Amino acid sequence: MLDFLPRPRRQENASGLGIRALAKALEEEGKEVLGVTSYGDLSSFAQQQSRASAFILSIDDEELANEEQETIAELRAFVQEIRLRNSEIPIFLHGETRTSRHIPNDVLRELHGFIHMFEDTPEFIARYVVREATAYLDSLPPPFFRALTHYAADGSYSWHCPGHSGGVAFLKSPVGQMFHQFFGENMLRADVCNAVEELGQLLDHT
């Protein structure tokens, strides 16, 4: 989860307090929040990281009134940069309702939504953002990989070679412990043969 926090000069105004309240609510939902204070910092993160499940950009009337052209240009450049790399990740704009009138249509079309910070509680908005971010993450894996991760995670009992019972047999010796720690239980739980009906027939790709 990625949150664009307010710039230093406006951390104590309504927009700054609102985005920080939302960041706290997201953390209380168990999500990691990374805050940065400039589009440059955010762009650097976007170029190097693929862990983000959503972007929230904070903007307010005061900023637009003083530096509208510069702010819009920075916003447009950032959104375009993200969309070149990822056409689906949710991007939200956070601000007062009146702020939305300043945002050009070409930018609005690329957003997942505009968060009206006084229209709902931070806790409700956080749950909404988490829901959309989760839907995005759930859409990423192809069908077989999605089914395989669910199979390995839901406690399905299996007896397949070489991943018998998630590699528990390896735990009986020191070198086996090292092997198990190196590869991890997920790899061994997912090392299944074509006998797992819920995963389809692995040999003919059904």
C-alpha cells in the first residue's frame, strides 16, 4: 500500500490532517503505508518497486491556487508514468470536494476514484481503499497460479512426491532442516503431481 503524504508546508492544514488520519486508518487495517512528500520521491519509488497495491495522492485548493499549473503538470506526469508501467493499479486523489474541479479530464480518466475527505470517516475510506487494492492484487495471478496458492494456503493435505506433506520428513535431520528453510514450506506444499483434481489435469493443461 502506498500513500502520498502532504508536503511539509501543509501538513497541519485540513488536507494534511485528513491524509494522515487516512494513513493511520490504513495501518490499523494491517496495511503497510509508505509516505513521501514529493512527486519526485513517489516517482522514484514507482520506478523501483512493484510492491504497491494502490497510490493515494493528496492535493488541496491552497496548493492549486498558488501553483496550479505546476501542480497539475506534476500530477499528470506522475499518473502517466504509473500508467505506462501498470494500467490497472488503483490511483486515488484525496482532497476536498471543491478541489476536483481543478483536475483536467485526461487526469481524472486515469484515476480509480476521487476521495472526498469530509464525506466519510477515515476508517470507512480505509476499508474502501483496502477492498479495491485487494481486488487489484487478486486479479494479478493467472488462473492456475491462483488456484495453486489457494491450495497451498488452505491446509489441503497431500502426499505427493517429492513434496510429501510439505517436506515435513526433511525436518528430521540437520541438513534436512537447512533444505526446508532454504526452499520454504510453500514451495514444498505446492510441489504437487497431476493427482490434485481441484487444480485440473497438469499434463494436458485443463
